[in-house]
Amino acid sequence: MTNLTEARIANVRNHMALEVTHDWDAVIATFEHPRYEMHGGGQVFDGEAAVRRYFDLSRTPFPDQDNEII
């Protein structure tokens, strides 16, 4: 595995772990440009304000949403 691949995997793991703790400032810091694309519904949250809105929309009804990092 290359150093770049290892760094990318570490960033994704860190990002997912930070989502569980709701540390949104730290989550945003893991992006070069914040963007989420919801493949099921087709929604796109592009930019920091939009991604923070996604967190509000998704975590308000499901505050204990978790990620399993494997």
C-alpha cells in the first residue's frame, strides 16, 4: 500500500469517527472541499454550510447514528 493510500484511509477513518462524536468542526477539517452526495435520494450537499445542514438534518432525528469502521 502506498503512503498516499494509507493517508487517505486514515483520513476516512478519522472522519467517520469524528461524525460519531458530532465534532462537526473537526469533520469539516477532514475535507478539502466539504461535499456529500446521497446516492439513494440524489441529494447533494455542496460546501461547508450545506454539509453542516446535512448534519443537522440527519443527526436531529438520529442523534445516536453510528459508523462501524472496518
